[in-house]
Amino acid sequence: MMTKTIGAEAALTALKGWTKGEGERDEIAKTFRFDDFKQAFAFMTATALKAEQMDHHPEWSNVYNRVEVVLTTHDADGVTTRDLELAGFMDALAARLG
Ligand SMILES: C[C@H](O)[C@H](O)[C@H]1CNC2=NC(N)=NC(=O)C2=N1
């Protein structure tokens, strides 16, 4: 699918629970909370496989049951449809795991 730069504001209108990232860049962010570390890591494992498939990777950190995620497209210096796709995947996966 052709990647289109849409910007964080537009992406946020199509997503639930995401916010503009706190960094200087055009980015979106979300903190996912799970029951325990195993669920959080299962979420990261499945997302990692999707990221590899898409060749589009999150910037993220994990503390126990929490996964903090920032999405932006480095090659486009901003939020693109690839970030929207990966965010949607993560939301659907978290809902299934939750
Ligand atoms: C060489 C490799 O295809 C590129 O660096 C890919 C890898 N993953 C990526 N992930 C993200 N978030 N943005 C990119 O621009 C990007 N580019």
C-alpha cells in the first residue's frame, strides 16, 4: 500500500486512546496496560512480528504490565498511514489480549 503522510492530528481522529507524542516530532503515543508481564510481552511479541512484516517498527518501552508506544515514520519525518495501520493492529490485539 502506498504510504501517505497524514500527520498526528488526522491519525488521532481515526484512533481511540492515542495522543500526540510528547516529543518534538510529529508522532502519536499510547500506553497499553495488561494484567501482567506475560500478557504485555505476548503483545510485544505479536506486534514485533507484524512490524517485521510491515517493515515498520514502533518505538516502545516495557515495565512489567505496561507498554509505552510511540509511532512515527522516520523516512517521512511524520505520522503516515503505516503508523495508522500499526496502531490499529495494536489496539485490536490489546483488546483480544485484555
Ligand atoms: C531500512 C528499513 O526498511 C527502514 O529503516 C524502515 C524500518 N522501519 C521503520 N519504522 C518506522 N517507524 N519508520 C520508518 O521509516 C522505518 N523504516
